[in-house]
Amino acid sequence: MNNLIDIMEMSTEEIQELIDKALDIIDNPQKYSDVCRGKILATLFFEPSTRTRLSFESAMYGLGGNVIGFSDSKSSSTSKGESVSDTVRTVGCYADIIAMRHPKEGAPLVASRSAGVPVINAGDGGHNHPTQTLTDLLTIYREKGTLENLTVGFCGDLKFGRTVHSLISAMSRYKGIRFILISPEELQVPRYIITDILEKNNIPYEEVTSLEDSMPKLDILYMTRVQRERFFNEADYMRLKDTYILTPDKLRNAKESLSILHPLPRVNEISVAVDKDPRAIYFKQVANGKYIRMALIMKLLEVNA
Ligand code: NCD
């Protein structure tokens, strides 16, 4: 049985197959509209979500399947003290595939051991978010026509931002990638990413604090929200939350060909005035999330058009 817990479980070839499938779905949605008839996706969201949960649900409906689940763990038996293992073992009796988001790092991995059906990690604490990474890779591929030879800047909360951890890991396997990691010192990328991914594979990277200084070098700018819910105290959050605010003015030295991504939700870190700039593609990124999840569900359920 297949799960997707960590993006590094997929080879770059498998990722490319999913991207190609998503591109075909975009061009020929009709061809796929019935391939999951009779199948059920369960979305178990123990943390808030708009895009991830609804894109999974929309993806399953787009494949002709059905959806069950909960978007608030307070309405599930978790609130009575049930373990993750027992919950997913139960859900595995009612669904063919499970997408799960949980505040505890590793919870989807634990779930995958007792579910009896494929489990997809839809975000686990400050750890990983592999389906956002698939979304990001499809978005970059559609924009640039390649995933190679790019200077990628990550800006904001690189410590707690799970989308950042998964995307750095995934992109480190493509040729000619260099990273510029832009954050306050307190919110730098966790050491294990530096040692186990970047240094181990000799990937060029810089850790810097200035967004403006880095701007002219970037092909991709991946902005992120400061992850308030992962902070130990509110005072630190208040001090750091507005460290970076992208405005049209700050884009003056950026390349014409820059692509600005953000997994969303945005709080203050991108001014709405930037939305009009053709380089801002975070809402295209939202749309791509549905198609790549359609491709992923098909793969894990082993269905074909
Ligand atoms: C992200 C997440 O949940 O990690 N959102 C998403 O899934 N698109 C980013 C965030 O919450 O800041």
C-alpha cells in the first residue's frame, strides 16, 4: 500500500509523472471525471485549513468520487480521548484513502501504520507538507518550464514553516538549484535541513536577513506567514510578525521573470498591491493544488483514465 508522508519518499521521476498527469487533467478534465466513481476520500483535519482540505475535496469530486470527514477535531471522538491510531483504523473501514492534517509532527506517519488504506500527510505540525510541495513544483514547472537552474529565495518563518521544509528538500534534488534563506535569526531553517539536506548534498545556499539585498538574484521568491500557532509566547510573535512585508516598491530591483509564490494564507507579509503584479502567482498556485492532488489520489488508488 502507498502513502505520502514525506515528499522524499517520491523520486523526481515519480514527481514528474504526477506533474505530467496534472497537466493532462488541466487540458482534458472530462477524461478523468469518472475514474474514482464509488471511491471515498476521508479528510481528517485536526488543524484549520481552507485550501488544502477544500482542494482535496474538490479533487475527489473532480474524479467522480465522494468525500467524508471532519474539519474540526472537536466534532470527532478525539475530543473524548481517542488515539490517532484508533480514529484512522475506524475511518479506514469507511474510506478508500485518507488525507490527514495534525498539529503533532509524525501523526500522519503513525496513522499510516494502522489505517489499512493509503494516508496522505496534509501537514503535520511544523514538520512537512508534501502535497503543498507538489503544488509548488507544478506551479514552478508551469511558469518556468523546468525545475532546474533556479535561484530560490524563501522568506519569513523558515523555522516553523512546514511548506518550506518540504520544498527545500524536494528542490535540492534538481540540477543547478541554489537557495537564499531570508529570515530573522530566530526563524532560520532548522539545523537538520542545513546538515542533512543542503550540506550533505553540496547545495549552494546563503542564510541572510535582508529581502531587499537578495531580490535581484531571485528567480523564485517563496514568501511565508509567521506561524503564530507554533510560537511559545505571544510577545515573540508580535516582535517578529511584520519583519518582512513585500510591497511593489521592494520589487523594483527584482527580475522581470521573477515568480512570487506563497502557500497562503497571507497575513501581512505581502501587501495586496502586489497582487496586480504579473509576477505574483500565488492564486495560480492555489488552482494548481487541485490538479496535482487529483493526480496524487489517482496514483495512490492505482486508477487510470
Ligand atoms: C500552509 C500550511 O498549512 O502549512 N498552508 C497551506 O496548506 N496552503 C501555510 C501556512 O499555514 O502558513
